[in-house]
Amino acid sequence: SSNMAETPDSYNIKVQEDRVMSVDEWEDRWKEGMTGFHQPQVHKMLESHIDAVLSGRKGVRFFFPLCGKAVDMKWLVDMGHTVVGVEISEIGIKQFFAEQNLTYTEEVVPDVPGAKLFKSSDGKISMYQCNLFDFSSSIGGKFGGIWDRGSLVAINPCDRQRYATLIISLMDKDCRYLLDTLLYTPSLYGGPPFVVPDETVKDLFGKACHIQLLESADAFTEKHKSWGIDYLTEKVHLLTLKTN
């Protein structure tokens, strides 16, 4: 029956586990302007929970995995923070600086063949154009905040363990990691974005991190009808490192 899908245990995420999207396919989406994932305004869940992420801290260094041209980056910089993003698409990066009216410099990244670093002239936003898995704390340092929207849900499900290991390695002791996940009936849509149930978040991060669910909201809009899904739930979790 259709309401089976509503019970969290019944997310048959196995149907998506073999889905693979190559880095080239993501680049093509940018070339073709197929960037429906981009939001023209600051994400509501980041806005609602920014105080929980900052926890009274000023000048926090934020990491944006798979950042695209997220306006959230500029919003945080305007609040006095700094941002480092990783994005495969040079188109996305250049559109970000153009749309935000920011001048930038461009340099090579010695440790990562083929990678480029785009930096706003004030030094507050650095965007590495490379494969996320080529990035590390030895290249970008560690972070006091992470905003993961359209990242964990976008990577190939087979890469999740590797992804979690990378993210945890980028967390400073006091890091507060805001993670956005999506739930729908996985048999109805191939993804990306993929379904990431709470159970999966716990499997990936539960050993290293405390996980707190901050909000769960209905995110279904008109455009999601074309995906063939019947509901869409968006959740935001706050992760902090367990102290050793």
C-alpha cells in the first residue's frame, strides 16, 4: 500500500545504491544550464539554524562541499565569516563571482594536478575547482562550520563512506556541521538527489559525531511532481565531534 513509504524503516535505498553519475555529467549539467538544484535565495534551513551553527562564535571558517554557486556563501561572508568551497565546474565558480559582483584571482593548486583555486579579492571566499575527493585538510585546513546542502545527497551512494571520512577529517574540534538530507520514495525517482535516511546518517557519522535532528519539513513543490514522487521531506541535522 502507498502509505508503506511513510515508515522510515521501509526506505528501500538499495534501489539507488548502484546509481553513478560521473564528474563529467555534472560538468555537462552546468554547460547546459541544467542546474535546477541551485537556489536563488539563502536556504531557509541555514537561515533558521545559523545561531545553532555559530553557537556565539565570530569569524567562523565555513566549508561548502560541492558548493555550486550557492548564494549562502556570500551571505555568510557578509556576516563576517570566511568560506572555502569545492566545486568541479569552473562555469559554476565563475558564475558565482559574476552574480555576486566579486573580483577574484585564479591560481593553480600545486598539490592537486589540474585543480585551480579561485579566490575573492578580499580573500574571504576561496573556491577550489577539483574533484571533492582530491581535497583534504592538508590543502584547505580544517573548519569550524560546514554547510552540506546538495552534497551528501548528490554524491554517488557508493562513495558515501569515503565522503563521511573526508568530512570528518575536515572538522576542527569545535566544528558544527549542518547537514541537509532528503526523503522520498526511492523506487519512484532515480536521483540525484538521492534519499538519505536518518539511519544512513547514523551509520556514516554516528561513531565520530553526536547527531541532532534540528528540523524536518515538507519540501514538496510543483517541480517535484515531474520527478514522479509523491512526497519530499527535507531534514537538517547538526553534527559535532564526540570528544575523545
